[in-house]
Amino acid sequence: NAGVMQNPRHLVRRRGQEARLRCSPVKGHSHVYWYRQLPEEGLKFMVYLQKENIIDESGMPKERFSAEFPKEGPSILRIQQVVRGDSAAYFCASSPWDRPLNTEAFFGQGTRLTVV
Amino acid sequence: AQTVTQSQPEMSVQEAETVTLSCTYDTSESDYYLFWYKQPPSRQMILVIRQEAYKQQNATENRFSVNFQKAAKSFSLKISDSQLGDAAMYFCAYRKVGGGATNKLIFGTGTLLAVQP
């Protein structure tokens, strides 16, 4: 029973390029959350998605960042025109549809993005 | 807005000894959850223990237990009989429940625990 799968584990991008981070939730989970961990800091919430819907994007930067969770396939966090300040570990978490408020989120191992 | 504070950036404990990690939080809500997550060098976030605010009894999971003081908004983690595998970054986290809340977790800045053999 696979957990949350994120890929790639490590991603290096030059300034100005696009970064695409993928997250496959636990089988049967329909809620996905993205968090960002800057060096020496805790995880900060970015966005909460259900299938084909963005529920809460209060933690997403207004520009260059977008997220989707299509009906089929993984959730994608996209960062356009990356800058050095985007260098961080990005974590995805998922939870089931039936008790989203009462269950713990299961985390992936994160994608470490390095912008050079 | 809710906040979570971990005032100990680093802690150290001898193997087989007991260590307590501190966490305080600020909220105006009466119903919420509190969590401790462990993040080893692999970066995997592992749930250690959780506490529901409406429960007065402190949660316990094997060698891990919490001291939940709701009035003081304090949520410390006690690790008994520390093992080398306990060495990791530990994050305290808060989640609001009810009123249309999402599963959004608010994390502290973490405490790096070293276990000395």
C-alpha cells in the first residue's frame, strides 16, 4: 500500500525556468495539500486541493505559483520563472475524502528544489 | 491568527534517558488538534502523536507522551528511554477543526534532537 509519492526527489532549475513538482496521493485519498519548507524553518501551508477544485490557496504566492489536482493523474505544483528564493523543500500530503477534518495527513518525502 | 512556537532550536539527550520538547501555541478556538511530527534526515514527515483539545487525558504512544495544558496553551512531548533512532527534527503542529476549516496544519520552527550514545 504505497504512501504519498512525490517526484522528483531533487530538482535543479536555472533562474527563469519552470519547475513542475508531482504528487501522487495515497490510493483512495482525494484531498491534497502542498507545503513549503525553507531552510531552517518549519513547513508552511501553500494550497489545499480536492479533485478538480482548489479549496484553499491562502498560502500560495500570488504570482508564478499554481497548483492543480486533475480528475486523473497526480497533483502538480508549478512554479514559473523560478528565482533563488524559491529554493526549498516542497512537501505534499494527502487525506481521505470521508473524514478530512478528523484524520492526519500523510506526507510524501518532499521535492528539494534548488535554483541556480 | 494561530501561531505555534518551539523555543528550543536544539536539544540533546543521552541514550536511554528522557527528554522533553516544548511547544506553545496561540489560538482563540476551543476545539482543535495538536500534533508532533518527526522529520529524520530522509525528510519524511512522520506523525509521532496527536492530541484532541477536548480530551483532557494526555495522549501516549509507546515511549512518546504529551503534557497538554489547555489553559496555558502548552503541548510538550516527552520521549522516554531515548534511542539513537529518535534523533531527528521534531515539529509541533496545530490544526483547527469545525466551521469549514480545512486540514491545514500550522507548524512550529522545529527542535533538532540529538541522541548521544
